[in-house]
Amino acid sequence: MSGLIGKKVGMTRLIKEDGTVLPVTVVECAPNEITQVKTVSKDGYSAVVLGLNKLKKPTKTKKFKNLKEFRIEESEEGNYKVGDLITLEMMKEVEKVKVSAKTKGKGFQGVVKRWGFARGPATHGSHQHREPGSIGCRAKPGRVQKGKKLPGHAGFKNQTLERVKVAHIDPSKNLICFIGPVPGPNGSTVIIRKN
């Protein structure tokens, strides 16, 4: 198995025996249940679908709030069965991981906050303080180019951090600590993969 689904708890610090203080992000990884095993013969590739947070009112198609598919080797297909639990024990000897999550959503923002544009003049009758300025082209092509940096929805995008160091693992409490920050607000879903 190459990964787990967890929930970001927040940030704290760990103090080592030599007095060094480490800022860490705590992620809670409750046991993930295997909801589906995909095989080469049936689906064309080998994978395991994990589920976290069972719904109070499950439907025929959805029984978990969070689902994520992780690839496995073809030789490992027989090792996993639907209903088995995957715990944090699998990460015990891992030093670095890949962490993916959705960043904090910041709503509709202007170009100064969203893209870091400079402000316009503040005095001498200027009416252009936080506006983007000219955005158009000439008669040809006669439209605004695709990908232009303009106001819009900021944040809430998928972000992946690679080679994140594991500071501490507590399988009894289902907690794993990473050195430094992890994307997303507290309580958000985090995908942890082995590097």
C-alpha cells in the first residue's frame, strides 16, 4: 500500500532531547477501510480504493465521505480484501512522504491580493489604486488573451508537497507529525503517499 487518507488537526511543536524545537503539523489518520480492490483482469490496472469517515446515511453508491484510490503492484492484489483496515503502522519506517491537500479558500480577490500586483499612485488625483490597469490588446486579436491575471477566486486549489519529513508517529492515537506546514485549513482532508 502506498498511501493513506487523514485529517489535518493543526500545528504545534516538538521539543527534542537536545532542546531543539521543531514546528510540526499534526494529521489524524484513523484506520482507512478498503472499499474496492481493482485488478488487472477486471479493471486493466491494480489499485485499492480506501474510504474514511463513514456516512450516517449511506447510499448504494456512496458509503464514505472521503474516498481515494492508491495504485498497487499486480503481485499484491491478493493481499487486500474489501473491508480490511489500513492503519498508520504501514508508515512506521517511512522518513519522507508526499502530502496533498486543497489550499485554504480565500474567496473572490482583486489582483493585488491574488497575484501580488503593485498598487497605483495614491495621490495627485489618481483614481487607479488597486485596479489591474490596461488588459486589452489592439484590433488584432481584439480580445483579452487567455490566462490573463485578473481578479477572481483565490485559493482552494490542489497542492502537493514532496519529500515532507516525518517527525513523529503515534499509531495508538492515530497521529502522524510532519516537520513544517501542510496545505489546507484545520479539519481538511489530507492525502499521504510514500515517496
